[in-house]
Amino acid sequence: MKKSVEIDFIRAVLIILMILTHIVSFGNAYPAIKYGVLSFMMPAFLIITGYLVNINKPVREFIMYLLRLAIPYTIMVIGFSVMSFYLPVRDGLTQLTASAIAHKVLVTSIGPYWFLHTMIVCGAIYYTVYHGVRRYLTMPSVLILIALAMLYAGSATELLNVRAAAYYFLGVVMRQSGLTVKDVFRPSAMSLVLLVALAAMPQFHDWAYLTVLFSVYCCMSSLLWFHGKCSNSRFAVILHYIGSNTLPIYLFHPIFTMAAKYC
């Protein structure tokens, strides 16, 4: 897929918002903004991730893609798991054993790195099912089987969160339908108004699927509109760079959030 500066712009804004919401002082000072942003931020990231995954790679190249996620993920989760035994961390370890750490790495994950775990599991399912049945079935049938495989992994095992997988799958559908991000999320300034209105309503912070999808649509649409207004500016160039390097930022973002405590 041709590199998209619009997608890099969107990813940059989302990763900045993610860091902000993970800063304790920001969340305490602006709880309404924090919960409003959380309502659409990770679903938007998951949709983009599913859309960007290239399953046309040879098996060896795709395995290398998964390893580039799995190796830093494993290192970070082991470190986070060990710290969780000594620090008051939600879902932390109650016993520091090899099996307990392995369970966190391979099955449930811990801390902020669940997103990489979802990318690895969904990516493996997507690639395996697609190449296993594509030559025999039409694309709609292939997509149904991918959805069923993800649903099974989420409902019958602890490997996957069904809701997270559903957003990832929407990105897959976009990619396999030949749609661009602009085809689906039409740039509009009105979307920004609607997004702010939704995020400001506490009663919507439980976010049923349809409400989440609408908020994600408004997020993407408004960011695409904003990008169209500033695409040639230095500000946009900086965000393009950030957006094309979200993985290392995501891996090390706890450093930024901890450093914020001293600012």
C-alpha cells in the first residue's frame, strides 16, 4: 500500500492523545476530557491497524513482521509483570513465577501493552485464514471466516478481547474492500463539533458499539478535514514523522508519562 500521510497524521494525533490520557495529573485535572478521548482513541487505532496490515507478504516476511512486534512486546511485558509484583498495579502478579509471567506474555498481557498482543493475535489469525481459504472462496466468505476465527479466539479463550478484535476486523474489511480512509471517513469540520458534543456527554461514556463507531467516524473525519487545511505546514510535517514512528513511541510511552510527574 502506498504510504499515506493522512493516516500518519491521524496516528500522530492519536498517539499524542494516548500519552496525555496516561498522564495521571492530566487525567485528574481533566477527567471528562480523558474519558471522552478514551472512548474513541483505541478503537480508532485498532481500525487503522487492521487496515494497514499487509497480508500479501510471503510467509517469511509476515513472520518477521510479527516478530518485530513480539520481541519488544515480550521484553516490555516481562519487565512490567515483574514490577507489578512489587508495585500497586491493576491486574498485577500475585506470585512471581515463570508460569505466571508466561501467562501474562502469551495469554492475557498486562499494562499498556495489550494493544501489541491484540495486533499479534489478530494478525496471525488474519494471515492464516486468508491464505488458507482464499483460493477456494470469495472475499465475503473469507471475511466471514476471519471474523468467526477472531470471535472464537475471543470467546473460547483468553487470547483476544472480542470488542478489540471487532474494531481491528473493521479495518480488515476496509482494506479488502479496496476502500481508502477518505472513502469511508469523509473530511468534515462538522464532525469535530459532533465529536466534542459526544465526548462531553458523560452518559455516553459506556459507549455501546454504535456510539463508539460514530465517535470514531467523527474523530477520523475531523482529523482528515484538519489535515487538509494544514497539510503543507511544518506542523503537519512533524506530525507525519511522529505518525510514521508510533511503534517505538508506544513502546516507550510510559517513560513520558512517568517524566510528566516531575514537570
